[in-house]
Amino acid sequence: MEIIRLAREEDYKFILEISKLTWNGEDYLHKAFNSWLRDGNFYVLEIDGNVVGTVKLSILPDRVGWLEGLRVHPAYRGKGYGKKLHRYIVNIGVKLCEEGKIDTVEFATHLLNKESRKMAEDDGFKSVKRFYFSYREPLEPLKFEKSKIRMEDIWTEDYIPYGWKFLHKTQDSINWLNENAGIGRIENYKFIYSLQDTEPSFFPLDVSREGLAKIIRAMSYYAISQGKKSIGVMIPQGSEDVLSFLIGQGFESMVDFKVPDVLIYRLK
């Protein structure tokens, strides 16, 4: 029997197995399991008593329904289950919009994830913003201290990156980040860093060369402390001067920096 239902505590063993088989065992799904259970709108696909897929809708500031956590066990891929989970959670988002609980549904995906992009576009999603994602091995680490952010710290126009989530640039988002995200400071240079993503990913709040150099080493400290082998950074399209510095620091891109490779989709 095949059913999509809300996740339960006893599903953890299946979630752990899916995580171990995703992204070379570096998936964060099992780490987010308990918080996602408490948060709600966390669904699993069960087939004959086995959980083989997951998907999540999180409510972000500015009344955004954010889609994430779409996973299918490798043994069940290529059978249309990913599309079923995607359609199911999109319908949940549409219902929440109709009930006035959220105003829009959004998610992010990589340019090379053609299946995800096609599912989104077939369902009426439009790409509204693009970012560059780059990564490298940690550098010589520098210890940093925790901090807080203010609206004037944010230099992007409309979105604030937090790992692979992207929050609308509002005061509510600033408050949410101060409560839920990692905010680091080294000397006078601040940055936002993710606490549960596959690799430590950061967004620099100072883009001077000196500031970036310090922040990269601070993020290296965090990555090493978490046993991670790489750090990632999100930079919005139009920030080619920042990108040039990152390339000079040995950062790489899955598309060789030819185009911004992270797309934010919104359901119109």
C-alpha cells in the first residue's frame, strides 16, 4: 500500500537510512527530524510499511511557505515518487494560501537539478532570483564570537540567504535569524552561517576584501569544529566583484561560475 502521511517519531530509522544514502552520507535530514516533527507539515511517503520519501513545508517570516526536504530512497527513484511528493506539498501550500495562513510558496534548487526545475515550472512556479553558490576546503581557521544582526547589516536587495533557505528582507526575518541562525563576528566583520545544512554555508555581511578574508577563515573554524570538509558561500547575482575575490581564494562552482546556479522559485 502507498500513502503520503504526516511523519511520526517511529519513522526516524527510515529517515536515518535515507540520509545515509543521500549526498554521500552528508545529508542533514536526520538532524532536522525532531525539529521538523515539532514544526509540522513534515510528510513521508510510506510503501508497504516502509518510509521511502520525505517532504517538508516550513513557514518562514513574511508569510512564506518554504518547500524543502524532498528526498526519495535510492531504491525507489525513477518511479515518479519525487513528483508525487512535490505535487502533494505544493497542494498543501496552495491550501494554506487559500486559507489566508501564508501569502506565497517558494523554494530553491540548483541549476543542474533539471527534474526539480521542470516539476516547479510545470506547476506554475517562476524563477524570481538567482544566487551563486561556491565552495572550497577550509583554510587556516580563526576563532569567532557569536553576534546579532540588524537590518542595516544586510546589503542584498530582497532576499537574505540562510544556507539553502532564502528569507525575504524584512524585520521579521532579521528577528527570525537572530533566534534561529548562526550569526558570527570576527573583529568588526559579521556573517550568517547555517547550522544544519550539508556543508557549512555562509553569507558575508561585509564584502570588503579584508572582511571576506577574515570571514572565510572564521567559517573554516566552524567547519573544522563540525568535522566538515568544505565551506560554501551564497552571493547574489550582480555581485561579480565579490565573486572575483572568492575565485581568487580558491572557491569553486559546479558550473564554473558561468551563470548564477541557485534559483529561487515562487508560485505565481
